[in-house]
Amino acid sequence: MSEIARTPKPPYYAVIFTSLRTEGDKGYEDMANRMVELATKQPGFLGMESARDGIGITVSYWADLESIRNWKAHAEHREAQKLGRETWYSAFKTRICKVERDYGDH
């Protein structure tokens, strides 16, 4: 991802996923691309930003907590979560935050 997400006026929610990868791809890139494709089609999805330089950080933006719960429960996403725990990540953390205010130049 190489652009800043265009989010609506707050409030909305951010899911911050921080991870450390294991060695090798092991199907990770294909699954990551599929998750982006799927997430963008979910009701309540507002945008996403991602970066990796040793540690990976992906922030996805959502209209409400129900949309986040629905995405977490999506069957293909659940499979990706399972593979992440078993294969792709040596460590990870998910944080869910309510965005009260944002500002910037775009």
C-alpha cells in the first residue's frame, strides 16, 4: 500500500495489526493480497494503510465495531488468522481504537 487512506469525518474505528514475520513466504503474500481484496468489499470498511520494515504494521479503518467483528469472523479471514498463528508470525498484536479526531493535508 502506498497511499494514505481517505477516511471520513470521525468518529470511526482503527484496527492496528502489528507483526513480526517468520522466515520465508510460505504462501503469505498470496493470502495477504486476498485479505486486502476481501476486506475492501466488507460493509463498514473505510480504508487501509500498511508498512513493513522488519516489523509490520497494518491499520484498517472501519465505520463501527460491528463491522470489525464481522470481518474478524469472516471464514477466509479466520483461516488467514489460523495460518498466521501457526506459520507466518513469530509475534503479533491487534489493537482496536476509536478515532476521535484526525487532521492532515489531503
